[in-house]
Amino acid sequence: MAEALVDNVDRTPETLSPEAIQQDMALEYDSMVFLSAIEQLAVRWSSSTLPTSPALALASLVDLANRVVEFVEQLPMAKAGDFSLQALISRDLPNYAQLGLQHIQKRRFSREALERTVQSAATFHLISKDILRVLNICLAINVKAFHSSEMRRQWKTVYAGFLAHVAKALQQVDPDQRT
Amino acid sequence: MPQTPESQKVIMVVDDSQTVRNIMALIVHRLGHQIVRTRSALEALSTLNEVVPDLIFLDITLPGMDGLDICKVIKGHPRIQHVPVIILSGSGQEFDKVMGRLAGAADHITKPFEPETIRKCVETYCGPSDPAQEGVWQKP
């Protein structure tokens, strides 16, 4: 059975300025391009041709996370609020099991620094959960950048699905496998 | 503005990635068309018993039967063989494109893709979008 069509329920129309509508359209386009690109990074974890080792998974996760951070940095509201990965993690530090400021270099996650932490294989799942938390916050910033509540609702759903897929794929990584 | 029922097309996407299905749904709705989303060969073939879409986007890598085999099934079925099939793949390799053509696909799109690529493809095989939809993603 096919999935239900995207709902077309009429909602109370919002009054948005032409500028806000145009900004939303531009952001929607950029978000689609961005999501299509990071989905291809996430697909690596599901590929049967790649071993699901922590080292490979961590490299892909860092790559993906840095793309997300880079994208969010370009959003007008992030620029206005002087968004940075360092500030984001500092503010939320008690909620991270493993992630710390030592894992950031030049406004991005440092693969080398994260690899040093993940030398203990058991920490892989803890730190990947921490990075997922960062991704969740970043994508929520993207969602908030939309003026239209309908677009916010749609993108919240789309990103939740994406993050659930990433979380599920990361769970399949075998911490004991070495490559 | 939604398109009139006559110009509104039904576009099917077959992809095991929920994210890709969601992106395609957003694009297709923005163009004013309807989308039918399926995640596997089994679902797609079952849905095609009930729905004849105007265009099919088909992922090449699917659980069970792959996209190329589904394409061959579609092209061998008199009721749906006229429906253009666009292969979606994570590889832009010439081999995939040739295999797609041999299976009867009309075209090939490499992931990741831009909405504009999908729009052009939809317009090529389903006709131009409603004028109200024109320039929908043009940046300010």
C-alpha cells in the first residue's frame, strides 16, 4: 500500500509579506538541496558495501554534522544571532555525555579530536548520540527560519524523519568492529 | 494556486529512503501535482495495479527487486508501459545510465539532486507547470 499523500488540509491562511514568502521559497529550495546532499552522506551507513565500523561511521557522521553546521551558519537568523558550534555546545554542555569544546576546531567538529575520544569503542554510541543532539538543534534552527507555520510544520516532520533514519543507522554500527 | 484537475498530474516515487520520498513530495506539491510514494518494489507494483501515474521516479537500489527490474516489469505491462520512468541513482556512472535505458527508462537523475532538476524533468514529461507556479523557487 502506498503512503498517504502529503496532506493538503486547508489551514487558516497566514498573512505574510511578499518578502517573507520569497525568503521562505529561497530557504525551501536551499533546504531541499541541502537535505538531498546530506541524505546521500547518511546512505553510506545503510550501504551493504561498507563495513559499519565506528571509524568509518564517525568519519561520515563528522562530515554530515559539519555540513549541517555550515548550512545553519548561513541562515540569516543564525548570522544575526552570531551562531557558532562552540556557543551551541557551551550552552548545552551538561547535556552531553562525551562531547566537549575540545572536539571543535575552527568552528567545526574535529574528526581527529573525536577519534581520540572514540578510541574506547564503547564511547562511540555515546558521542554519536551527542552529535545527533547537536544536529537536532541545528535543524530546529533551520525550521525556525521559515516564516510560514505550514513550512515549519512540514520541515519539522521531514527533519524528524531524517534524524530518526540517522539514529537507526548509527545504532547498527558495531563498536567492536575494527577497520 | 493549485492546478486545475486536468493539468494536475500524478507522479509516483519509489525510493526506500523516507527522506528522498519526503523531498520529492515537497517538490511535486510545490509544482502543483499529486504524489504517490512507495518504498519498495512490492509496494510499487501493488500500487500500479490501482493507479496509473503520469510519471514515475524510480530508485535503482531497492530492497527485493531493484529499480531496473521494476522498470522492465512496467515496460512489459500494456496498461502502464506508456508511463515514462526516470531512474534515480546515487551514482552518475555511465553504466547505470545505459542499464536504465536498456530497461526502458526515459531518463536518469543522479542523487543528490536539485529541485530544479526535478522540475525540468516533470515539465519535460508532464508538460509545463501552471503559470502560477512559474518561478516558484526564484531567489529574491
